[in-house]
Amino acid sequence: MYDLSTMAVAFAMTLVAGLATGLGGLIGVVKRAPGDRFMASALGLSAGVMLYVSFVEILPKGVEDLSEAWGQRAGPWAAVAAFFGGVALIAVIDRFVPEEINPHEPSTVTGVAGDARKRKMMKAGVLTAVALALHNFPEGFATFIAALEDPMVAVPIVAAIAIHNIPEGVAVAVPIREATGSRAKGFWWATASGLAEPAGAIIGFVILAPFIGPAAMGLSFAAVAGIMVFVSLDELLPTAEATGKHHHAVYGLIAGMAIMALSLLLLG
């Protein structure tokens, strides 16, 4: 069983990742209108961070834990199965989120046309916040159990999810601000949607705590890697490209990889 201080650190790390959505909300309400260059660079950066950390850190950690639990032959096979299981899980979740309210889709990230009715803007903002909360819930649990196992391994995960959450916060805050004329409402809606991360940590841990061990951790790590890769390739990069700023998206992608590579070297 984990001691109280370990759980407190893990929860704090999860909370930081979730509150990054509020930072995105702050950017969304402070900036007059987040430009295409900003959105392409931010989304590309998120994808680069998530792809690099998934393949270099998280998936290998899953293979290591599962090999320890089930042997050098069965472990890697189980890790690969969990990786694609994570891909399948997030793909199914994405299919149930309508395109027009998905926080990763170009239509919501780049904003609604300036002459759109305020009612339509409010609906888009609220539904985006709900959809974002659904995406953040499993991320929060994954971050929490990673931090319980090894806080140093969880640091790049927290960084990746936090960076990933910033442009999503923008996607929530901008339409809410435009609909209500209130910067505060835009900020608080974005922040509230990010609180699904710590909620996922608490609820997931309470339900699954008896089953946590090397095998469960390995499966979780591999599945999280699959989820992050899918989000990067299916949502973040296409949305970045949809801004029309291809080079900014690619530069952001490379910068995200470089930042994560440097952080892993410094933490290693």
C-alpha cells in the first residue's frame, strides 16, 4: 500500500496537468484572438512531446514492467496488445464525440466565424468543455498511477499532458468568452474541464487500487502510450495542419520532441 506522502505527490502532479487547461483558458481570454500560427505551433508542440515520450519512455516502461510480471516472451506481446488496446479505446471514445464539438477538431480549435450567433458560440463552448472533460478523465488516472509507481517517470507524462491541455483550454475559453462577453467565464469553464484529470485520479484509484501491481502498471503504461499516439496522429497534427500553417506545425512538432528529449536526458 502506498503511503500518504506518495499519494499526495502523485495527486499534486495530476492536478498540475489538469490545471494546464486553465492556463490555456487564460491565454484564450487574454489574447484578442489566438492566431493560426499560435495554434499550429502549440498543437504541433503537443504532438511532438506526446509522440516522443510515448515511444521513448512510456511504452518501454510498460514492456519492462510486463516482462517482470509475465516473462521476457509474454511481456512484450502483452505490451504491444495493450498499446493497440489503448489506441482502440481512444478511437472508440472519439467516435462517440460528434465532430462539431470535439475539442481537437479544426472547427472548434480555430474558432467559430465572427458573425455566428452568441447562442451557437455558447453551445459550442459548453459542449467542447464536456467533451474535453471526457478525454481528460482517463488521462488523470494514468498520470496518477504513473506517479505512484515512479514520480520521475511521471514527470515527462505530466509535462506532455500539460502541454497537450493548453490549446484545449483555448478551445473552450474562446467561444465561451465570445458568447458571454466575459473573460472570467471563459477562463473558469476551461479550468473546470481540466479538473476531470484529478477527478479521474481519485475515482480510478478508489475502484482499481486492489489490482495495482507490476502487470497492471505495465498494461496501463502501454495503453497510455497508445492513447497519446492516437491523439497526436489523429487529432493534434491534422488540426494543426488545418490552420494552413504547415511549417509552424512541423516546427512545433520538432521542438516538442527536442524539449522532451532534453528533459528525459536531464532527468535520467
